[in-house]
Amino acid sequence: MFQVCVLASGSKGNSAIIRTENTKIMLDAGLSGSKLAKLMQQAGMDETKLDAVMISHEHSDHIGGAGVMCRRYNIPLYISDQTYLVSQKKLGKLPAGVKYIGSSDSFLIGDIKVTTFPSSHDVVDGTNFVFQKEGEPDRKLAFATDLGYTSRFTLLKFKEASTIVLESNHDEKMLHEGPYPWHLKQRVKSNQGHLSNNQAVGFVGQIVHPGLKNIILAHLSEQNNDPKLAEDLMRGFLNSINFTTNLKVASQYEPTGLIDI
Ligand SMILES: [Zn+2]
Ligand SMILES: [Zn+2]
């Protein structure tokens, strides 16, 4: 078994579970402890066991519930040293300690191998991830949200993945015509902001390969996007190149369900 479930995704809170028979990692914990427990239950998971919480960056929609989860399960927090420094107050006491991760790192948690790579976002040390089950080289999950553009690292990591979770944050026209103040629009669009639907499609065009089984679009803006728009754009592109794959859009309010990586 090697599965991913995006519990919630969007500016009101992000969290996902990556699991094997033996190991369960929570990637980001940007919701309250009770909401996270409910979402795990809703997704059909035993919410009494968790091995690690891992953090991509310090924004509250990714870190808000991390301290609570670490205390509840008495498990360590995997986080970069710089991110930890700026988040210590938000996190509170961590009795099981902190494990520092670098932004180009590789390490094992149980039987899941984690590889990190840097993301371009307006934070101290943004990280994106690849997850692999030990002994199963063909099944890889590449996970990248909160990035202003896709770097060469992103391309290399995503090219080999069987499942990708990729940001598809906004529709460029909706952002442009929407209610955000000018400076916020500029921030979202910038190289340290968020990927648009068009950018997500362009990127998938660069990395698509026969082994790509699942595409999960994530971190959609409620204000500046519409799930149907993001999905239709990606599906239209995949159809145009005759590529069949499982396409899903992660939601802010309900889990995706468990997806085989
Ligand atoms: Zn975010
Ligand atoms: Zn962010």
C-alpha cells in the first residue's frame, strides 16, 4: 500500500496524508487539530496513529495545527531550521522534538523515503517534496504547492512521478478582474506567489509521461478560481494530447479520498 489523501487544500488550510502499511506522514497541518482529526476520519483513516508531521513553509494555512498534532501523537516535527525559527511561537512546545530538513535533502521516515527541493515562494525557506516507498522505485509522489514558478528542480522531480499534486491556484482573468487589492494581485502573480491554472497546464505539458497515473490539482483560490474551470482546462489539454489519467481537484472542505500512488 502506498497512498496519498489531500485532506484539505486552499488558503483556509492545507494538509495531506501520505501512508504505507507501516508509516503515516502528515504533510502540512494548516487547520485546527479537531478539523484535521475529522478529515482523517472522513477519509476512512484510523486517526489514532501518525508518525510525523512535516512542514513546507511558515504560512498559517500550512502550519496552524502542527504543534497540536505533534503534541497529540507525541511525534516529531520535520521542518527546516529557518522555518522553525520564524514559527516557534505558533508551534508552541514540541515534546517529541524537531527534525531539521534541508531544502535539497533525502531521508527516511519509516519505509517512506522523502526528498525535498526548494520552492519559490515569499517565505524564508519554502520546500516541496517527493515521496517514495522503499523498494518500489516506480511509484513516486511529487508534491508542489505555493510556488511562483516551476524551476528546473520542479521539472526534474515531477518528470519521474507516478502521482503529482500540483498547485493550480488561480484563473488569471478572475484574479485580474477580482476584488483583491493591487498589491495582493501582484503578489499572487509574482515569481514568489502562486501558480495559475495556465501555468499548471503548461507545466504538465512539460512533464507528462506514460507512467503518470494521477494528477491532483491543489491550493485553488476560492476568490480567484473555480474548480470546474481549473479541471476543464487541464482535461482539455490532456484530451488534446490523447492522454488518459486520473484527474482530481483537491477541495478546501472535503478530502480527496485515498489515492494509490
Ligand atoms: Zn498556502
Ligand atoms: Zn504560502
